[in-house]
Amino acid sequence: MLKRNISSALSSLALKRCPLWFPHTSVRLLCSPPSPLPDQSLRTLTDMGFTDTQAEEIHMAVSSLKGGRAVKNVTCTLGTLFAMGLNSHTVLKLLQKCPELYTIKDTQLQQRISNLRKLGLGEGSMQRTVSHYPKILTVPVKNVKNTVQFLREKCLFTTQQLTDILRDCPAVVMEDPSRLEYKFQYVYFRMGVKQAEMVKHRLFRFTMDDVRCRHTFLERRGLYQTPDKKGQTLIINPTLDAILHVDRNDFLTQVANASAEEFEVFEKLLLRESQEEELQQGRIQADGDDEYEEDNNDDSDEDDDRETEGRSGYRKKKKR
């Protein structure tokens, strides 16, 4: 019934472009040419399944966006989101979280959804991922492919693990590759956690600061050891799940056996250490640049001397 209402509502707008098919049905949607959202479009939105309040909210959101792209794309955007199997309540939530979806061209939106499907996100996984992180639909296909390639080649995740990462930690596609690599290497080498555990416990939902702070706190209290080459430790390390997937109070009482005051002091100390490391790295970088300039200047002086000697020799020959 909902799909029939959507089709009827969209047809009433004299739709002429952007063909769109609902999966497993014969309903074909065509997106309208650019035109302002008229008052009667509120009725169209209610026919698609939105309440009067929801329709008014969408109408106002589109009207408030600068430029004509939102007005141009709103019908196509709604149609594409409904075609994913989302209901009107979920669609509205996505648009509230990520108003940028209004301005994305329909062809781009469909290409991005198609690419995510190729990467293993089925219908249920796709709905879950987009509902949790609608911003993933604003990321160009090329960027998503680059992130997946990086995780596959640099971090050696399997195809299934990559699918799980996209499903559970979609924000990973927005992360800087160098930071992503540092986080992986820290957890893999320093903490001794393998890829399967990283995926299982959704490592990439957490920032590097979160991971480093809790791990280092445990390490300095003698409650965590870096495994040796054989992967062995003298103590039983807490799991990544126990370290990251608990609130602050449970972490302190159940894992670290410490007070809130102790942890607060440690956080300040760790912040100071990080700032000093950054400052030191900046000094090293500056010294390296100075040495490079001095070397260039020395080379330049040597070249000048050779050139002077050459000219002097030429003059002597001439005098003879």
C-alpha cells in the first residue's frame, strides 16, 4: 500500500527524469525536473507516508537550504531512500541527522548505495549502516574504495572483515589514512590484538585517544602487557571489549581497579606527555629542515668556489 501511494504521489508531480525502480516490484519512479516545492507538495509527502508534521518539517528544511539543488533532488532522494526498504520515520531521521542528503544528485546517491552493496552490505546490513551513519551516503565512491583498499592491503583484513567494518564502523571511511594506520599498528603491535578481535569488538568506533588512554593506564598499573614474539604474556590481559565497551565507572571498578581521582590525574599527565612529544617532534622537524638548508648552502658555496677557480684558471691561461 505504501509503495502504491509513493508511486501515485510522485506521478502527480509530472515526473520526467531519473528512472528509479523499487526492488522486487514493478513500481518505477521518475524524478521531476527542478522546480520549487509548492504547497501542494505537502500533500504529496503525506501520500508517501509522512505525517502532516513530518511533511511540514521536510518542506521547511528544503526551503531553508541555500541553492536550488535540494529542491531539485528532494523527490529523487526520498524515492531512493524508500527504495532501500526504509519507512517514512527512518527516512526522516536520516534527513535530520544528515541534511546534506537533500543536496546529493540522485545518480550519485544510487552509485554510492550500489558500491556499498558490492562491498557486501545486503539489504538488512545496508539499512542498519545507513540508519546508524547516514553520512556514509555523502562520501564519494572513490573515497570508500580507497579506504577499503587501504584496510585490505596495509592492515590485511579479509573481504568479510571489511564488510563487517563498514557495517559496524561506517565512519571509518571519513578517517585520515595515516591516523587509521597508526591506530591499527598501535593495537596490533603494542596491544597484541589480531584483526579478528579488532573487527569483533568494533575497534574503529573509538578514537586513538580513547584507546591509548585506557590501554596505557592499565599498562602502567601492571594490568596489561605487550605479548612477546610468540604472543605470550605473564599475565592475562583484559580483552579489547572489556577495555573499550564499558563506561568510565565500570572500566575503573571492574578492569583497572582504580579510583576516579587516579584516572583524572593520569589523563592530565598523559595529555602533557602527548603535548611534549608533539613539541619534540616539531623541534626535530625544524632541526632537520635547518640542516637541510645548511647542506644546500654548503653545496652552493662549494659550487661558487669551483666556479671562481675555473674562472681564475681560465684568466691565467689567457695571460700566458
